[in-house]
Amino acid sequence: MGGDAFEYAVDGDTAHLAVFDAMGHDTSAGPTAALALAGCRSSRRHGAGPVATSEAIEAALLEQFGRSRYATAILAELALPTGARGHHPPVLIRSGRWVATLERPPAHPMGTAMGLPVELYEEQLEPGDWVLLYTDGVTEARNPRGESFGLDRFVDFVIRHMADGLPAPETLPRLIRAIREYHHDRLRDALPRPTATR
């Protein structure tokens, strides 16, 4: 509902990855993220690469919202046999250490029509590497004293759980729990509540 969304799909030897952060932190950010996500899926299914997908998403956002709404994103493709891959820069963890932040010159937010070039970048990965794609919903979660969860705490959390031998599907629920506890569960009000029936 707050405008953060992700997408992934595996097609043959390629994994397609996308993380979106739509403008704002309220329910009006949701339709922006949903349109970006739909544009990403449609472009991918038509065989478009990350650059063409980014341009198609921007065109859809401009058509729907003019320049009043935008989204930032990371769009990546991972060549599964070789490990090559093409908002907040991803973090590369190798051998249990934070070895790089994959910072690249950014394009403009999709939906602003600022005309900055959209570039495709490549990074060679190695077996066992973890690439963390995230939005500020993780790093900017705040405790009652107003202190943010932060990138360092996020990466340290992942590295510690990697050292315990936990796979990514086990680490993610623990990360969500840690952020909720740090946030003193103020997120509970934003999540759907279970209902009981007889």
C-alpha cells in the first residue's frame, strides 16, 4: 500500500529482478507502484530488456499521471550460468562480507520525463554472492527515538544470518520480524488483521 513493490521471474537461464519505490508513503503511492509493476511485467513478457522496460514504465506513468507521480527502481537481469547482472544501489555480499555497493549514475525517476539517459550496467558475480535489492522502507524504519534502522544494520543482519547457514527464504521473515521489533510494531496497524469465523 505504501508504494514499495518487487518483481522477479525466471525465464530459461535469466532471472529478471525489479524493485520499485513509488513517490510518497501513503495509499496514493500504491497505484503508482502497481502501474510500474504491470508495465515491468508486460515489457518483460514482450522480450524487452531493462532499458526498454524502464522507458515503457515511464511512458505508462506519464500517460496515466502526467508528471504528478513517479517511481524509482532497480531493474536487473541475472544470467544464471555466468552471474552477470545489469534508487538505492544494491549491496554485494561475498564470502560473508559487504564487498561493494553497486553505485552507478542514476537515470531520472520514471514518470518525470527529465530526459536523462538510461544506461545498462553489468557486474560479474561469483557463486555464493548475495545481492541485496531494497527500498527505504527497510532502511528508514524508525524506532520511538526516531533512529532509523539504517543500511549498516540491515546488511549486518543479513550477514549474521548467512553465517548461521540460513538460506534467503529463511532470512527474509526474520528480517521482517527484526524491523517490526525495531519499529516497536507500529507497522501492525498497516497490515491486514486476521479475522475469525465460526
